[in-house]
Amino acid sequence: MYEYLNVYFQKNNIAKALFLHGEKALHAARPYLPKSFSNTQIEYRKFSGECSLSEINDVTKQIVSDKFQAIVGIGGGKVLDTVKSVAATLQIPVILLPTLVSNCAPWSSLSVHYQDDGTFSDFKTYAHSVDLLLLEEDVLFNSPVNYFVAGLADTLAKYYESELMLTKDFTSGKVALEHAAYFAQECQQIILNEGEQAITDMLRHTKTKRWLEAAETIIVTGGLVGGFSAQYGRATGAHSIHDALTQFPETHAILHGVKVGYGVLVQLALEKKLEEAQKIWLWLRSLELPTNLAALGLKDEPEVKEKIAVAAISEDKSIHLLPINITEKAIFDAITDIEELNKKLLREEEKNGISRTSQVSAREQSI
């Protein structure tokens, strides 16, 4: 698949291209890259680790000063988002080679920006999608499973974040929004029905149709939701909670999709859908993902919940797109409701002799 890079460069008369990459990402991708680039000069640059303004500016300066004609991203979401931001600024071709199945960054025409310390900054959408996206199945299948698990949680949010938005009575753009609603529901159904077994397939190193469908749902179908619906299906409550969580250093090592999964719980509580929240709680537990503040490294204290609530409802947050009353108190209460739901369901687990350890053992035995 990556061999097509040579063809693309030649067809578009690209004489010089910069490859921005993660260290592990390049190691994973290199065996599949062309052995040589006959008519194109290639230079590799290691990614700093954050899709930040400073990284975007530094890469942009290098491209301008060294007269690169295209930029290629090899890695996960932050690498790819950085590449998209640089390409949009310079109006040069953008080529993406994702090495992780962790979100829809390879497909979507937006970038999420962070500060250098990992705190969420903002996100920017683009009128132009990527020029070339190459998915190398073997690279993705052999990527770390924890990123795939996080991708499942992030993609599940596509449905819950857009559900209220896409059921509104729109007077224009209805067909596109209907497509978005269909793809969002596909995300929910495939992730909930096939996701856990797809993880097992990946752990067994057995590439199945089920795993491939789940992987393409994360990258492609997830990207289509926002592509057809724009702001009505890209991010609302769950991602606003994610963004608020990034202000705590304790959460910086937790993957994006994992924090978004917790955000789904809070959004469902905000919408007073505690029965659905319980269903998602059980699913997150089956994947060994955080379902409360303690699991995120935070304390169940009023000060913590207030800090999350204040950040989640700041003016720039997409949570305000939801057609419900959004206040600091409403977020505080929703977080409290999820904490109480956790206590209740954990008591039931204990009463029934179910533990996370036994769930992990059952999965290990199946492998």
C-alpha cells in the first residue's frame, strides 16, 4: 500500500517531501515504505509528542526554509493532526499514513491542538480533506492493542454525542444529516456488538473480518459522521469532558479515547439517561476502562468536580451545541450521578462475585 507513495509523488511532480513521524511509528511503517524514492528527495523529522502551536510553527518554518512541496504524517492522531495543520497553513499536499487504530484523525478534516504540557487548547476544522490516505492493514493490526481499545471508546462517542443533534428537525441539509445519523448508529452497533471480540482477535494475532470491520469503523465510519454533519456530529458533551480532564496532569498519560469514554458516561447522566449510562458502564468495565474519577487518577471531591465543570462549559466548548440546559451545576451533578452509579454497580458486582480481575482472567483464558 505504501508503495503508492512513489506513484503519487511522480504524478504530482513532488520533488521534495518532509516525513513527520513518531519514533515507534516509523519503525512499524518502515518495512512497508518504498525501498527508494526515485524522483523525490525525502527528509524525516521526529515528532515532538504534542500537536501544539510551537510544534506546528517549527515544522512550518522547516518546510518553508527547505522548500518542501508536501508533508507526510506517519503515526497516531497527534502526528496526523499536526501534519494537517501545517498543510492547511501552507496549502501544500498532505499525505497520512496512520500506524494506530485509535481515532478518526486519518479521515477527518480537523485537528485537535494541545499546549506543550498536554492540556487541551482548541480544535480547527478545514475546508480541504487529506490529499492521500494510505491504510496498511498489517501495520494497523500489529499496533498496540490499548490504542485500539481507546479507539473503540472514542468511536462509540460518535453516536452519543450526535444523537440529540441529529434528531432535531432541520429544514436544510437533511440528506447529509440523515447519512451522518446512519453512520453514527453504525458506530454504536458495531462497537458494542463486535468490539470486545475484536480485541480478543487482535490479542490472539488472528486477523478476522470482525477486527477489520471494527478498525475501519474507528477510522472511516467515525470520520464520516463528522464529514456529513459538520458541527452537529463531531463532538459535544463527551469531548468537552475530555478537554476539561486534560487540565489535570494526572490524566496526561491516559489516552484520548479513554477519557472520551468516561465523558460519554457524564454526558448520558447530563441527559438523565442513567439506564443507558449503566449499559455503557458495563461495556467500559468489560474493556477495563475508567468509569469514575478514581480510575482517572482524580479524587471524588467537590473541588475536582467543580474544576471539570467550569472547564467543560467554557464558551469555546462544543457541549453548548446540545439542545439541553448546560450549566456548571448540571455538569457537577452529572459527575456526581456517575460516581453514585459506580458505587451501586460495584456493590452489585461484589455481591454477585464479579470482579475486574475475574473478567481479565476470563479474557486471558480465551486467548
